[in-house]
Amino acid sequence: MSLSAASQIRHFCRLRRRRVVLTAYDAPTAALLERSGVDLILVGDSLATVILGYASTREVSFREMRHHVRAVLRGVRNVGVIADLPHKSIRRGIASAHRDALRFVEDGCLGVKIEWLGPESETLTRRCVRSGAGVIGHVGLTPQSASPKAGFKVRGLDRDDVGAVLDAARRLENAGAFALVFECIPEAVTDIIKKHLSAPVVGIGAGRHTEAQVLVFQDVVGLTEGFHPRFLKRYAETGAVAEAAVRRFVREVQSGRFPAKKNTYRIKASALRSLREMP
Ligand code: KIV
């Protein structure tokens, strides 16, 4: 890891105020997030469902992720970028997933986010950290292993499951993860599990007391449809604003109101005359 990446991670871990993480998949959005004061950008594998039209995050490939990771990196100056290690990379085995993680770091990411899929996630985290990649572990609801058809379920509702989430979090932390995403865990359970960990927790539906909060940009600005989990707050309805604008454009083109004279280019009268006199 370059010195600046290591110090960016240390800075993120040491911040005393609540940290803000948001997803981005393209350069202009990444620039907007940086201007708005976001602490860390995640190129999530939610790229699959939010942007690429797949049914599940499992379907996005490393190549597709990398295309968007590079776009995001071109859009930022100082804010750190973390890339989700896609399920397709992990399915090809630890050695290949490790190589893919290091490719993201070569591109300029601080590191990768690794979902808990079982002991292989611990091994992979350890290898990535030893090679200098920052790792954020992801526990609780892990969309790469949950079936969208069966529905995404809140985790940690009984003793056994709390034990499983805690065990996964501990193993990822011990393997060197510098932070942990907790997804869809009751607030009181998050508070209990957190007592056993020292890494900052980035919550998404994990209550009010985590060190950071993460959401998907398109959800926050109201660009997604039909997705209303309890943990989400939509801060704008940008989708409705954009749709109204496009409808107006369609009406104005169809009626001849657009383009207006002020939207057209002009040519000097003398040049026009000589053009008209051309044989
Ligand atoms: O892929 C993603 O966007 C994520 C966040 C929702 C945590 O993993």
C-alpha cells in the first residue's frame, strides 16, 4: 500500500466524528460525493443491480467492476476509494481473487471490501492485507450469499445467528480488516457485537451507534424505484425531477418549440450571402 493510502486508512479509522461512506460507479458522481464531504467512496457490487440491470450482485464480473472503479478514480482527487471484490472473482479461487484485489490497488484504490462467505473470506482478507491492500469486511446480510428470491433477511435475531455474525466479524478483524460493514442487524445486536471489536463499524441498517454509515447513492437521491427498506432515507426524488425534464423535452421537440432561435448557431450575413451565391 502506498504511504498515502495507508495514512488515508489510518485517518478514516481515527476520525472522532461519524464517518460517511457512499457508493459511486462513475466519475461525475464520485466528484460530487467528494465535493459534498463524503469520507470514503465504495464502488459496490450493487453496480450489478443498480446500474447494469442484473438481478443479483453475484452476476457482475471483475472486468465490469474494474471499468467502473477506474471511472470513479478518475473523478476524485483526495477521497479514498474502496472496491467490492465481486463474487465472480472469489468463485475462481483465493489466488485469483487475491490477484484481482491487487489489481484494484494498482489502479489506485485503498483496498477492497470482502463479504463474509465462509472461512475463505478470512484467508483472502489475510492475504490481501499482507500484500498491502486495505480490507473492509462485510458481515450480517451479505447479498453475495443471500438469494434475492428468498428475500434479504435481517440477521442476528437469535443467539445462534448473533454468534455466527460475531464470529465472522472477529475473524475478519483478526485477519486485518481495518473496518467492518454491518448490514441489516438490529441496533441492540450491533451494540452488543461492537463491544467485542475494535475496528470501526460502517452500518447499513445496523442502527445509530456505528462509527460510519453507508448507503447507495442512487437510493439516497431517489433514483431507484420500488426499493424501500426500513434503513433507507431518500433525501431527494431526483428520478421524478429527471423524468419530468425528459417528458418536457419530448413535448417541446414534438411540438417544434425546441430548439428555439437562441439554441441555434449564426453565420455573418456577408458569409451567408456568398454561400447563397455559390453555383
Ligand atoms: O454493494 C454495495 O453497494 C454494498 C453496500 C450497500 C454496503 O455493499
